[in-house]
Amino acid sequence: MTATDFTSIPVLDLAKAHSDKDAFLAELQHALIHIGFFYVKGHGITSDFLDNLTKQTIGYFDLPLEDKLKTDKINSPTFLGYSIQGNEITKDKKDNREQFDFANELPATWTEGRHIHERLTGPNLWPEEDVLPGFRQSVLLFHSQAQELAETLTRLVAEALGLEPNALLDRYVLPGQQHRAKLIKYPAVDQLDPLDGTQGVGPHRDTASLLTILYQANGLPGLQ
């Protein structure tokens, strides 16, 4: 099977990485080289936890705009926080989505006179706990579980490419590095202004990452 004739997205079972690792690595290698994306099951993140995360995410986007704007990323030198719908453009078209960017929690360490790019590492912006109880805890716990999954997959990717398990992590991931993620809400098409078009987000590549892990919190087909 080649990249031009696959008829379904591969589903890789992490349990197989323990029971038949050679077969799993062969499946992963094919997905990496010939397709470029795949689903993962057997990852150990429970459905109950993901359901609660979905509930918390919906709760955040359902907040009054006034509360969401208190966490607007314009207030953060790290560009972590809220982006109002239509605030970004891809391929010269408006992206009709709201989003909340977050990362593993790190303190602000930048001081005047240091390299400006060092300001990109720092704390998240969060709604007050009494506004959305449990949101911060759920999102950070999801980040830690996704990070653990990412490291597991990165080791397996290295092996599938004929490298030592830690070859990519040791060379390209810094200790204590901040890894970014986002929660996204796409509005229904019938809720959009016709002048804005119907693009949720334009075709793009996540060039800053080796792997992008996506949890889709609805029953729509496809990756997004």
C-alpha cells in the first residue's frame, strides 16, 4: 500500500508494542512514511477522564466573553491564553474558531536584557477557580498524560526509523522544555457570517513539532 491508495486511517494499538513489538514498529513505520498520521488506541487515558475534560472545555467556551477575555493571550508575553473567534488567518482566509492555548506550567524567568525569545516560556493564564471550578486541574492533568503519551510515541517512532529509543528525545527535547497545546471550538456552519466563509482552519503543517497529538471530542469523522 502506498500513500496514494490507502482507504482508511491506520489504528495503532499501543498494547501491541508490548506483545508483538516488531509487528507494531512495522505498522508505525508504514504510517509514518506512507500516510503521515494515524489513530492510537490502548493509550491508557480513560474515557471518563476525557469526558470530564470535554465537559470542562465546553464550560470554558460557554463562559461570557467578558470572562474569556480576562485570559486573552494579548495579556501574556508567552502567547498563552484565549483567542477570540476569527482572530487568526490561514491561507488568506479567516479561521472561524475560538481557542485556548496552554502548556505545562512554568514560571516567568525572563529579565530585562536577556534574549527576547526567552519570554515565550512562562505561566499560563487561567479563569478564576470560582468562575470555572476544576478547569485548570483537568487541563494540566490532560497535558501531563498527553506528554507521557508523546514521549512513548517518540521513542517508538525512533525505533521504527531504525534509531535508538531515546535518539530523538535526547537530541531534540530539552529538559524542562515547555510543550504547547490548545483547546479549540469550531462553530456550526449555520452560525457563521457568510462574509467570513466557512473555513475552520486552513491547510497547514505543525512544523514546530515532531508529533501532534489530537483528541477529537465529538463524533465527526476525520482527524478534526
